[in-house]
Amino acid sequence: MPPRRAVRRRGSTRTGCYAYGADRLAHAPGVPADAPTLRIVQADVKQETKYDQRVFDGIVQRYTALTRLPAAAPPRIVIWPEGAIPADLDEYLSPEAWTNGAIEDVLAPGQTLIVGGYRTSVDGPGRPETYFNSLYVVRRTDAGLSVIGRYDKYRLVPFGEYMPMDKLAARIGFKQLVHVGDGFTPGPRPRPIAPPGLPPLQPLICYESLFPGFTREGQAAAGQRPAWIVNISNDAWFGATSGPLQHLNIASYRAIEEGLPMVRATPTGVSAVIDAFGRIAPGQALTHGKYGVIDARLPPALQPTVFNRIGDLSLLILVIISFGGARVPARATLRRT
């Protein structure tokens, strides 16, 4: 049995951690009255019907109808999820497309839409097309819709968005078996974007929210700390499983480790507003299979956290402290024996 002194020490440490955590949460800053107003749109479009051209018009109508809903405080920023509209972003936002007019009609002048989807790029005549999984920031102006910010996904999903060892897989016939095609091209490493009139934000697309450090590294590269994290995702792939809840849980740790609020938008759930402590306020989440919106104000950011300042070095320090603490009761036990 461990010495009583060691047991008391561990109990005191645990009590101290609980007390510190409870006091920190009790004195958490509230949401300022002038914080930006947000609307997250969850249209509950199932993955199996998403690319059926017969329902394309209905998908657009679902998103525009929810965006049009009245609000107690008109949202300054509207957020649609990854792949909300199953078409090329530049094509359906083109001034000639009927979808451009449909979206413009439901946005107020000065209102901003954040939306995810794929885009196509051609580097020059005779060059092959390349595809990106992207986030666009679109502003409604007097002249129509204007793209004021863009982020291209960096960490792609293997076998879903690209084929590892592509040339070898094609040579042996494996690429044809899994039907990945040419896949997406990764964008540059994540870094914050600062569209005019918006608090600077760090976009994370889909499972990029599983990886720690992107926001911290982007801040160092850009010399600017974002005020919030925007995670757009297509969790419809999971279906009615525990996957969306697991993704939400893991994503919330990006908010905790950076001390930044996170806004998540998914087509079928779970969409949520997560504060800088990793908490979801009542009424600020839409679970799987729900059709609706979340209206909220953007929670405040905290001061830079230990992880934000020193990164994974914080883990090494905790490991050293843990080993050091474990040796104390071990020495006491050896002396008694």
C-alpha cells in the first residue's frame, strides 16, 4: 500500500486542480453585447441524396430558406457547412448562375456568408485541372456577391480526398478499385485569414480539427492571432452513428488548447457554438438529423494558453512532472521495506 503521506498528497493535488478549475469557470468572461451575431445553418441534407441532380434545386432552397428566417438580432455572419451546395463554388457563385441570385436574395447588404465546397483551378492553357476543398467568405454588397476571403484545405483525407502513392496505385490497379480519381490538391499550411469587417479567423475544414497545432502554427506564420476558429465539416458521411459526436468532442479540444471559441457547421449534425473552455451553451447545438439554425453571439477569446505559447513542449513538461511525482511515493515505499 502507498504511504498515507503520498495518498494525502495526491488527494490534495486533485482537490487543488478541481478548485482551480471551478474558480476559473466561475470567473469566465461573458459574451459581450456587441459581439458579432452568427447564424449556423444545418439543412439536414443526407449524403446519399446530395449528388442527385433531381434534388439540387431543393438543396439550394433548404439552405436559403433557413438563411432567410427572422432573428431577434439579425446575424452579421451566416455559416453553411462543407459542401453545402453540391457544385463548384465558382460556378454557383458566378453572376450568371441562378444560384447566385437565390443566395443574394436572402443575404442583407453587408451580411457575410461563410461556405465550404470544391473549386476547380487551371494553371494555364493545356494544363490539367486541379481541385481544392475550399472555404469561401462571401459578402453581399450593393453590386452583388463578392468573395472576400478563401482557404484551401491542407490536411486531406487519404483514400477519400486523395490517393496515397497515386502513381503506384494506378499502376497496380488499386486506384481504379477505390474510385478516388485524381483527388484534391492540398492548399498551403493553415493560417488565419482576415476578411474585411470580420474578426480574423482560423478555418479548419472537416477532420483538420482533429489535429492540434494548426492554429498555433498559423498564428506564428502570419504574425496574427485569430479571434475564433471556424470548422466546417461534412459529417453526413458518418450516418446515424456515434461518429458526429466523437468528431464534435475532438474538435472542442482545439478550442480548449488555443483559448479560442469555435463555430462548427455540418449538414446533418452536430453543429455547435463552442466557447474557449470547450463548452456548448444550452440551445447552441443541433444534433444529428435536425433541420434548423443556431443563432448566437461569438463567445470571447481568452488570453493565449500555455499550449498556444509553447506547443507540444507543454506535454513533455507534464510527463516529466508526472514521472517526478511518481518517484516520491516509490522511494518512501522502498525505505519502509
